[in-house]
Amino acid sequence: DAFEIIGVCHVVTLSSDTCETSGRPLCRLPEDIATKFSWLEPDREEAVEPSSGATRVQNDFEEECPNSPKVPTRKKRNTEKRAHAYEPAEEERLYCPESHTSGILLLRPDGSFSYVYDADSRFSEGVQGDWSQQADKVRLEPKSFGYSYAESFDEHEIVGVCHEVCLSSDRRASNGKLLCILPEPLQRTLSWLDPTKEEDGQAKPSDAKASLANKEVPLLAQPPSFKRGDQR
């Protein structure tokens, strides 16, 4: 996954020694990763050694499709926490919309934000963008969005669709997080901040929500599908 490589930094020591076979200069990995699985050596630990039969099949396939070496297939482990279990770093702030307390807004000190409409999602699966603050109001400008919104929204319905929310400094939701207040029109209508609303401003029936929650197949939270008439 991207988060297993992007931003995962390592320091290597350059050596004057050269490789006996290639003649290239050598570099030494830190001791803590020298024997562990990493993007520098993805053939360690989690890589499974193929049997002789598997090797033969693999070699036959490589002769037909000569590609560059590829990291052996392994079971992906998503270590990113769900939003409800996320522990904010220094100067990060978490808020819940007062009219939709199952959503969580993460404001980072570098001016970026993440938002999930359902706390069971991961922030990488929600809406990502930039924020700016004036007094007690924050302007949210979406730049991208993830899995949770992919099948229910078109790009133009999220990216660049900015909203302002008012931050509370003392009022908290039942989960202990500070509240933010959406503009009154957004409290009644469907938006990326609350996709559980119908387009006519009515909340979806509770039995429909329960039906979505009890589905066995989806592993990640995703906004309920809805019809958009002729807008698509």
C-alpha cells in the first residue's frame, strides 16, 4: 500500500567498498532493518519461498512475459487506525459535526484536513483537502477523496466544493470530541459532510441505515447509494 512506502524514510551508510560481482559501490542498511521486511528488502520475512513446482511455473511465465522483478505477493496489512480510534498527533484537532456526530473532521497543523462521514472509516478513505481559519470558522477545500465516497459521488461533487464550519471550543459530543457546527442549509441537505441525507433534505429511513450497517460483504464504510436524477 502507498502508506507502507511513501513517507517511510530510512538512512543508509555509503561505503567505499564495491560489489565483487557488479563492481558497484556498496551501501549499508541500519541494523534495525537489515534483517527485516521493508521496501528496501521486500523479499525478507513476509515473502514466501516458492516450492520447486511453483518455481518451474513461475519461470515458464517469466519466459512468456519477461517483466522486471516484482515484490512477491503477500497479504496486505492495513495498520491505519479507524477514525474513531485515531490518536491525534501534536497540534492536530478532531471535531464531530453537531448535526452528524458519526462524522469526524481532522485538522492538521500544516493546513491539511481529512474527513470521514462514518467513524468506522479510515481517514485515508474519506475526503482530503486544505483548511484555513478565520476567527472561529474554518473553510474546508477538498482536493481528493477515497474509497468511502468513490461509488456515490462524482469528482466535481466533492473536489473544490468548499464549506465553512464553525468550531466549538467547549461543547463536546458524546464521544468526547469537540463539536463543529455546519451551516444551517447543510444540516438538512445531502453533501460530502453528511451523505446520509436525502437530496430533498430528509434523513434516510432508519431501517435503511440498519440494512446498510448489517451488510456482510463491505468491509469498509461507504456512503449509501442514491439516485441523482439527470445530474450524472
